[in-house]
Amino acid sequence: MNNDLMPPLSTGAKLRRAALACLAGFVAAAGAAEVTLEKLLNDPKLTPKRFANHFEDFDYEYHVYVQPAEKFLAARAGDCDDYAVLADHVLKQKGFNTRLIHVRMVGLVAHAVCYVTESKAYLDYNNRKYTVNLEKSGATLREIANKVAGSMEANWTSATEFTYSYAEDRKKMGITVVKTEPPANDPDRRKG
Amino acid sequence: MIPIGAKADPGRTPPPPLQLPVKDNTLRRVSVIFLVIFGVLAGVAIYAVKTINRAQVSSDWVNQTHEIILEVDGVLSTLRAGEGAMRTYLLTGDRRDLAAAREAFAVTTEHVEIAKALTRSDENAHAQVLRLEDLANRRIEWSERLAELREGDDAAAVQEALRTDAGVDALGEIRRAVERLREEQMALLAGRDRESYLQAQKTRWIVGTGVGLNFLLFAAVTWLLRDDLAARRRAAEALRAANEQLDAKVRERTTELAASNEQLTMENLERRWTNQALEHQLRYNQLIVDSVYDLVFVLTKALNVTRINPAVVHLTGWEAKDLLGGPLQRVVRLEENAEEPVLSPAGPIAQALRDGRELRERAAVVEDRRGRTVSAKVTLFPLRDRDKVVGGILIVHAASVSQEGKA
């Protein structure tokens, strides 16, 4: 596990997560069975919360490029991109409306999360170890960026919605919100 | 104040009350100063919050500027990496190199997209990023064309393309564009940093001034309270002195009143004794007069009867109420004396009173209620108030009662 690349957590988040760590440990021990892409796709009861529960004991390991899903699941180690892209890939096939979002923060690598519209929350690899592994948030990029940056006690500069497919192995950048611009000018707000 | 014991003069304006040196407006002044203190505190707090917000905005701009620099640097570095991987692929034909080149070019595109979004609000920078995008895309397209030639195993075409490639110049142009954009962003950074520094200095000055002003105001409040306490101490001292003076006057006046009261009590006692003595003497005299067998008349100067003794009632049969206020002539008349001429028309008694003389043993007649007469001898004594004759006392010594009626 590369803790140097792990984004810092807020004090409140650390306390909350430390308090829930024991409970999460029991749950993780009980559900530590190997997870595969097929198993995830064939789970009829899969929800965002149930999806996140599979990753409680995964390690953090930074890669420049997105790992293939099976490789990530087999290694049980990856980064925020691997987790968010996999969540987007699986949950979309389960009928959920998902969005991949990159939040750029000062001095940190861009952090990816997967927003699930039905849950009004996003899946964050930093939250994988805890019972509350879905972070509630508004749907706009600015709201999500504020929430993500706040949880890491950092300032964000921009947030971009993107898409990714394992087949193409390419990220396609969508709309970008810049923090210094007036919120009324945000592309997702104008679009909405 | 009216001194104790002095008589109040209704026509005189009362003197003003005792003026105590207490500053009644101290509370108002302290309240005003505290209001100013709270106002300054609120102003400084509001300004500080606004400054923090401005600092946050400024920090966001600085972060964004750094982000733009990183993104355009990323464009150049990933483009170089992609071209390097592509040239390796051209030499080796290893598709992993081709994949690496395409990965790098994809990241180049990501950097360009982010840079475009970040410079949306800066027209000049945005135009430069668009130009950078154009240059980068042209290099990526050129690389893809080379890849196609390599995949077609047309080594001669690849060599010809590489020979005619102006890649060094193109990359140099991209590098210069990146450098220019970076310099402008650095200039922006310097400007924003200077603005931030001046803002911080201004904030320090304002907060320092506010705190200093509040210290001065607190000092003023302390001075006011101290001055007020001193004034109140002086007032208490003046009040104590006034009370002592008042107590002394009250004691003095009480002593005087006690002495006067004692004297009045003695005078009242003496007056009562005197009155009692006079009443006793009066009763004694009355008893003497009433005990006299002769008839006694008290007369006015006009010879009207004002008082009689019981002998008169007894001898004449008239009640006192019938005689009092009436003329003496009704009961007593002097007999005429040839040797003494009557000068007054009212008779010798009136004449004697007017002259202030006594009459002694003069023959007279007393007539009772039924008209009977009695011979008598009368004596007149004038009554004097100082030197003036105010009346007289007539004493009638009756001889016997005549059996002859008046009619």
C-alpha cells in the first residue's frame, strides 16, 4: 500500500472512519471472499452500497493508467480511477445512472469518483473501508467537487465529467467546471 | 436650604439643593464608548471575514494559475513522450510502443481540454491554448500518419516522411507557445501575489488599528470609571460633612428648644398661679362687697349702673338684671342742698365724677320697686384708670324704709 499517494483525510472523517473501522473489520472479514467482474455483473441484488462493500479490504496502489477490471479485482489493489471506472462500468449495466468525475486539487493527483444519481451520492475509493462508503452530495460538478475536496481538506481547482470504456481504454473528457468562475456559468448548471 | 429654627419666608426663593459632585452622565459616556468598541470589533470582524473570503478567492486564482501551467507543461511533456514512443514503434514495430504513444497522446488531449476549460475566462490565454491545441493536434495527426505508414510496412515512405518532417521546428513552436503562456501565467501569479501581499498588509494595519483603538477606548472607560469613583468619594465625603453639620445644628436647636420649653412651662405655671391668686382675690373682694350691708353701686361716668351688691336687691326689690345698664336716678336721688349750687344739669354726682371729686355723707333718697322711699347717706368715690375718671362707686347707707308708696 502506497500511503504517500493516498490523499489526506479530514480530521472529522478520520475520527468517523476510525470509529467505524472495527465494525467494518468484522464485515470485511465476513465478506472477504474473492470478487470477480462476472460475480459483480451477475449479482441480482447489486446496489451502489453492496458494490462498495466488496472493496473494504482492497489496498491503495497508484497507476498512471486505468487497470483492466479483472486485474484490479485480482490484485485487490488499485487507485481511485480503477474503483470509479469499475463502479461506473458495473452499475451502469445494472441500470443505475452513473457519472465519472475527476476533481483536481492543489498538490494532489486528480481524484476520481463515481456519482450515482439514484443514490444522490458518490462512490469514493477513500471511503471503501468504512460502513458509510457512499458520500451524499448534490448532483452538480461544483457540489461534488466541494464535497470531495472538503473531505480531503484541500482546495479544488476544476472538476471534469468524463467517460471511460475498458474496450477503448480511453478517457473522454466532458464538461469541466472551474472553481474561480461564477457558479451560474457552470456548464452543467447552464445545461440543466 | 433653610437653616433649622429659622422662619421660612414665603416671598423668598428657596436656595438650590446641595450640589454633590457626582457625574451622572458617566454611565451614558461609558455606554457610548462600549458601543463604539463593539462597533469597531464588529467592523474589524466583518472586514477580517471579507478579507478571508478575498484571500480564499485569491488563493483559488493562484491555484488555478498553477494548474494552467501544469496542464500546458503536461501538453508538451506528453507530446514529447508520445512522439518518442511513436519513433520507437517506427523502429521496432512493437505495438506496445504504439499503444504507449497513443496513451501519451490521449493524455495530451486531456491536458489540452483541461487547459481550455481553465482559461475560459481569460480570452488571451484561451486563444493561446487553442493555438497550442492546434499545434498539438497537428503533431498527433502526423504521428498517426506515420503509424499508418509503419503498419503498411512501407519503410521507404516512413523514411521519406521522417526526412521531410519539420518536427523539431514544430515541437520548438509548441515549446515557445508553452513558454509564453507560462510566462504570462507567472506574471499573473506575481500580480496576484502582490495583491495578496498588499491585502494582507492592509488587513494587518486595519486589525492592528482596530485593536489599538479598542485598547484606547478601554483606557478611556477605565479613566472615566476611575474619575467617577473619585467624584463619588468626594460626594460621599461632602455628604458626610453636611450631615455632621446638620446634626450639630439639630443638636444646638434642640437644646435651645428644650430651654425655651422649660421657660414656657415655668411661665405658664406662674401665670396659672397668678390667675388663681387673682380669681381668689376677686372672689374675696366680691364676697366683701356682697357682705356689706350698705348698698353699693358701680357707675359709669354717665351714671348708669354696671354692678350692684345683694343689699341693693334686698332693699329695693329690683332684680339685678332690671337695674344693670339702667340709670342710677331710677333708684337713688340726691336731695337738694341749698348751700351747694348744682352746676351740672345731671346733678351733683355727675358733677363730682367730672371733677374727680369724692362726695361724702350726702343726703339722698332710695326708692324701691314699689315706690317706697328710704332716706340715706351716700358717698361717692371716683374710679380712675391712671389719671382719667372712668366711673365711680356709690355707697348708700339707708336709714329706714318709708311706708309711703310712690303713686
